[in-house]
Amino acid sequence: MNGHRLRTALLHLMLSAVALITLTPLAWMVAAAFMQPGEANSLPPHVLPRDPTLGNFATLFTRLDMARAFLNSALVAVLATVMSVFINSLAGYAFAKLPFPGREGLFRRLAMALVVPAQVGMLPLFLLLRELGLVNTYAGVLIPYLASIYGIFLIRQYALGVSDELLDAARIDGAGELRIFALIVLPIIRPILATLAAFTFLSAWNDFMWPLIVLSDGDMYTLPVALANLMGEHVQDGELMMAGAMLTIVPALIVFLVFQRFFVRGITAGSVKG
């Protein structure tokens, strides 16, 4: 018993040390965001701001107009989340419960594409969007998020657990497929929808590569792209960079904290079905 307690205490001590090491850069970023200009580069480095200020955030929102980039990111992330959940839930449910010719073969081919890196498809997608006239538009930024193989796979695996008898009973009562989906299926698969929504929002909010490729108008830049440009112009302003980084992280952190209970429940349930 004493040996077990000792092992448990050592494990907790080790995990606490790892957590402390992992969180140290994040904590310093938050501290540096409130430091006076030049204080983050001082030697020896300051752990906490000596004279905390909100001036760096004021500079971001006034002189550097980061509010526009923040709103662009919020618009893209929210629209991507709503449309992704809507489209992927319909597709995932169809693959799970609606019989149609070639369903299993088509799903296997889609699942095989999961191993292909997303970067491989960026050039063909960009050329296609250019032909459609969607380069440098919000629609062009949103298109990769509308339907994802991973999202369809996630919903399909969870929807397999919905009772066939329940769906058949609704059909016998005269309910149409859309009504069954809206009134019966959606409430049951709500945990996995919340998981997919959280994943999609975080992915769209933090995405840097695709908005950088498809957008050329500075007024349409999302926050990561605008922050990268800011680093090129103000590379010496470490406190300003940390304030911008904090501005990028806080919404994503809030979304994660709100949806974190759905993460484990949704992924665990989806992984053991089918």
C-alpha cells in the first residue's frame, strides 16, 4: 500500500512538472503582453510586468486596426462551424442509416483519403477556385471547411449507434426522412455535433496557411495572417507580438473550455461504434 502511494505521488509530481514546463511559455506570453515597450527584451528577463499596461492592446486595436482582422476571423470561424456541422451531419447520417447503391464502397474510398495530407490538395483547390472567381473572397476561405472526410467519419461512427427500430417506428408513423433527422437523430447525436463544432471552430480560427494562400486583400486578412504580417513590420516589438498572440489564443481557449466535456465523450463514443 505504501509502495502504491509512493508511485502515485511520484506520478503526480512528474505530471505536475510536465504541466508546469508546458504552461511556462504561455504564462510568459500573457505576462509579456502587459509589459511596457522593451521590457520583454531586458536582461535578466522579467517574469512579471513591473508596471502593467494595456497599451499594447490599445495599439493593436487603434493604430494597427487588428479589430478588422479579429472580426474577419470570427466571421470565418462561425460560418465554417455552422455550415460544417450542417453538411457533415447530413452526410454522416446518410452513410450510417440511409441505404443507397455503393454506400459502403464510397465510404471506404473516402476513409482511405484520410491518410492524404490536406496540403496536397491546396494547389488543385486554389486553381479550381481561381477558375470559379472565388479567390480573395470569404467564400473561397470557407469552402475547405464545408465538408470534411473526418467530420463525415466522426458523425457516421456515432450515428451507427442510433436505434434502427426507433427510426423504423418513426417511418411507420408517417414521418419523412428530414423530420426524422431533425427531431430524432439530431438530439441523439448532439454530443458528437458539439465535438465537431469545437474542432471546426478551432481549426478555422487558427488556420494560417489557407487564408494566406487564398486572400490577397489586407482588409480581408484573418487574425493569424494579419499577426504574421505584423511580425514582419514590428519584429522588435516583443510585447506587441505577445499581445497579438494572446488576442489570437483567448477565443480558442474559451471555446475549448466550454466544449471540453464534449471532446472526450464524443470522441470516445464515436471510436467504439461501428
